[in-house]
Amino acid sequence: MNVDKTEKKVALVTGAAGGIGEAVVRALAADGAAVAMVDRNLEPLEELAKELRAVGQVAEAYPADVTNSADVDAVVDAVEQQLGGIQYLVNGAGVLRLGKAKALTDQDWATTFAVNTSGVFFMSRAVVNRMVERGSGAIVTIASNAAGTARVDMSAYSASKAASTMFTKVLGLEVARYGIRCNVVAPGSTDTPMLTSLWDDGSAARSSIDGVPGAFRVGIPMGRLAQPSHIADAVLFLLSDRASHITMHDLTVDGGASLGH
């Protein structure tokens, strides 16, 4: 890959091939950042990069597995060599494995934590060590309102997101002295393939909005799902200079589904 270093601010986004991650990529690129898009799925990454470059934006595809620390270190090195120093990191990669806690398999648990928690750790560690040398930077981890609100059938997901939330806050405490901010965005039900996978009969949106009493879900007071762009807006705010005195914060974007918890 031959890419000239850019004068633009460099942002690295994981989980960039679809859903919220893709929305964050689009928002950052439109805002003038050079975006390094990281995901295991190369084909959609390349298609997205081609689309953004066609309108004069800077976006490059970097296939990598965030659960592999060697892969992560290599891709961060490549981004810094090719695009320049990373100013923004968005941890967007995530997986969902559903099932009662007593029935989850070892693999369900391990895979969920490998992506949702270890992936956040590996990528944050690799990037923040370079940010420390430069004395600036901003990190946002996309977690979930399920990190603080119990959800039936989501024990592994909720636990992994709670772990990555607290990791990000502790990291923010440790690196604040270097001018680096670390925050969390916690979406609720968002119109993505991850949500539609929750119900086989296509009722995911209605069930999310109305609630499911038998699963102790109260629904969404605002009466609609979030769009990925709503989450991207929150991410961009926390990365921006408008949030220059905000760190270790957990911003919930769920239309009131967790009742302000």
C-alpha cells in the first residue's frame, strides 16, 4: 500500500466494515479526518474506502483481527507509517453471543471477551503508547447500555462491555496527565444487523421500541430506534475540541431505554 502521509488528523476506527463503525468512519471522513478503517472483512472495507475517496475524502482499509495483539501492533505501525500519527481511536469492533448464562458455551464466552474486551485493550494499548509520546490524543470506546443494565440472554455481552467500559475509564485516569482523553459511548438499540439478529421473525425494531415485559425490557421512551449516525454524532463530539475538558465519561445514547441510569 502506497499512501502519502497527510496533514489531516488521523483517526483509526475498528469494526469499520459495517453498522456503527461504518457510520463513524463516514462521519470522521466528512469532518476532514484521514480514516484508517480496521476490520477482519476486507471486501466491504475496500468498497467503503473506494466510495469515500471518490468524493475526495481520505480513507484506507487495513484488514486485521483485533483479538490478535500481533495483528494490532502491526496495523497500528502501518497506519502511523503511512498516514501519520494517530490522533483519534474509536474502538468499535464488537460481537454478540446470545443465550442464558447457564447455557453459554466456553467458546461463546471466550469469543465475546476476545473481541469486545481484549480487542479494546490491545488496540488502546498500541495506540495510547504512541499518543503519550506526542502528548495528545482522544479515544472513544463504543460499549453498550447493557454494560450497566441487566439484559436477559446477554450475560457475556453485558459483562464484556462493562469490562471495556471500566478499562477505558481507568486508562483515561492514567493518561490524562499526557493530554489524552478516554471516553465511552454506550448505545442502546440501534438499527444495525446486530439488532436484527436478536429476533428471527423480523420483530426486532418493534420489540425494542415497545419493550418485552417477559425479559424485563421497558422499551424506548422516545419511541424509535437509534440510527448509526446518532451514535457517530456522539463519538465525534467526544473526540472533538468541544469536549476538551471531558474524560472518563460514559455517554449513553439510547432514547431513554435505560431510564437515565
